[in-house]
Amino acid sequence: MRSAEHTTVVDHACVRSVVHIIRMASFGGACVSTTLQAAAEQHLGRRVTVWYQIAEQSREFLDRVRTVKVQALPVTSIGLCARLLLARLGGTSVIHLHSGRGCLSPRIKLIRRLLPQSIPLVVTLHGPSSLEPHGDRVWVQRHLANAAYVSAIIVPSEAEREVHTRIGIDPCTIFAVPNLVDVPAEADGSMPQEMRSKRGTKVVLYCGRLAPEKGVVQLLDAFDRVHRRHTAAQLFVAGDGPCLGECRRILAGSSGGVHLLGHVENVAELYREADVFVSPSRAESFGRSALDAAMAGVPMVLSRIPPWTDWFEHGVHCRYVDHTNASSIADGINGILDDPEGAGAMADRARAVVADRCDHSKVMTLLTKAYVHALRRCNVAVSCVV
């Protein structure tokens, strides 16, 4: 587990205006991270605008934008090109593109050509690189070619930075900037009825997209074993996605105790009631749901994968499990439920780690340094040190 000290005092005013571009298939953790970052930059006094193109769940994204009070404008592909051309005249300092994948899109070449050389293009890769074919020579060549059009690449963890450095991208252009994490919200009475009616039970929580790489199917198998041992335990699954149908089929033959909640707007209500948070994912770039759980003080059962292994130690901050093995996942959950006092101590230590590493001041300092590097690569004279 790494830690870093950020002692340089940075003048954030050296970057005046940022346009964030979000092009995602659906609303998820990457969208949440982007809106939090945009709001934090706005708080620093920057002029911030978000251009978005989200194929699914755009209403959830707009609800999030209204919550953080950031200006957001929908764009089509043609509209994006037009807005980029107008950026030449609008005093924009940085164009910041957000990708839900762990690789650079060939669209970057077009975006770069539409911008004047004085406006840098910064890209954040939110997706886990482990899902990309790094062993494929053609893929690597394309990734490196696209990198030539970017002034700075931001990834959410040191583990992701190491991956992109290994395939040949200049390490000086890659910045590990942790995503910001929400402070647990106040209760607003929006708790799902299924959870409200089960108060007094042991609440096991999964919160995230229902996708194959998230391991939710393996979790349902594991929970059947947990429920046989802890009959008062209930599993609440919050989220939507392509595995929803398969989850319903599995539940038809299960011993019960599982509730599919669908999309939940205020997940803070769920964390507040949870006795244990579980994420048996096989790939994460940042793992926002686990860090949100840590900030809410919920004991965690996690896959032993980066970036979580970069943040937490087994038995100190969480319990790690083999995400491919239902028995291992069940043992992890049972271990938390069997020892609530020890689990609570682990949760307290995990919260302290996340609060320190996702501190707004530290994260904004790292982000500004990435922007300044990008501006200097575009031959824009700027100094960020006070």
C-alpha cells in the first residue's frame, strides 16, 4: 500500500477555464467522478462547463449535475465538433475528455485537430486497463499512436499508471489523480421499501453496475451459503445492467433473502443501514463504490485486485476474497458477520485511509499539476507554484 506526501503549494488560478467532455454508454462511477471533480474545480474559481453524450440513464446524470450545481450541455457528435471550434474563441484553458474505457479512443485525433495548439487536450481514462488486450501488438500500437495527440493522461490510481507506462507511454505525461469521494449524505427518507421493512436483520450490500466483470452472479451464489449460516442476513443489490435478467433467474431457485433494488438515487441511505459491503469485481480502475462504503464506515469484503490492494491491507482495512470462488466470498462475508466488533475497527481504519488520500486539497493539487504540464506542452507559459 502506497502513500504520498503533497507539500507543494499550488496556485489553482493558473488554470482559468475547463471544459469537461463526457462520452459514456451509461451513467456510472465515471460520471459521478467527473461531476464531483467539475464541482470542486468550480469551487476553486474556475469557469467549468460539462458537455455530455450519454446513451443510457442520462436522466440520472442530469439529476447528479443538478445536485453539484455544474453547468451541463448535451451534445451530439456534430454538435461536439462545433463546440470545439467555438472553444477557439471562448477563452478555454483546457479541454478535459473523460473515457469510460482503459484505452485512448481514435476520436482523440479529430478532437485535437479541431483545437488550436494553445489549448491542451487532457484525457482521463476511467475504465480498468485489465479489460484491454495489452498483449496484442496492434492494440498497443494504436494506443501509443493515439497518445501522441494528448497533452496529459490522467488515471485514477498508481496501479493504472504503471500499466500504461509499461506499454510504452511516456511516464511524464501520465498522472495518477484519485477521484473525489462523496462525504456521506444526510438521511432524506428515500430508503427503498424492501430495506425499510427488513430493519433489524443483518444487511449485506452490493452497490454497482450489474455487469459480468462486477461478479454479482458469483455473489448471489455465495450468499446462498451465507444465508444458510446467518438466517437473519439479507442481501440488497443496488444497481442495473446487463446481468439483471440472469440475476432474476438465479433468484428463482435460491433460498431467499435477496432483494434487487434497481437504480437507487441516494445510495447513502443504503450504506447507512449496511453491516457489510461486498464487491467481488474482477476488474476496477478506481473502485468508487468500495471507497464510498469506506467513507460511510461500512466493513468491506473485496476482491484482491488493484487498485484496492493499493489502498487497503487484508485484515487491517477489509477482508479480501477470491472473486472466482463462491466459497471464498461466502467466507469473507461470514467473517464480518461473525465478528462485528473487529469488522467495525477495520472499517474505521479504512475510512481514515480514504479520507486522507481523497482529500479535496490533495486531489485538486494533483489535477492542477497535470493541467499545468499539459499547458506547458502546448507552449503556454504558466506557473502553478505560489
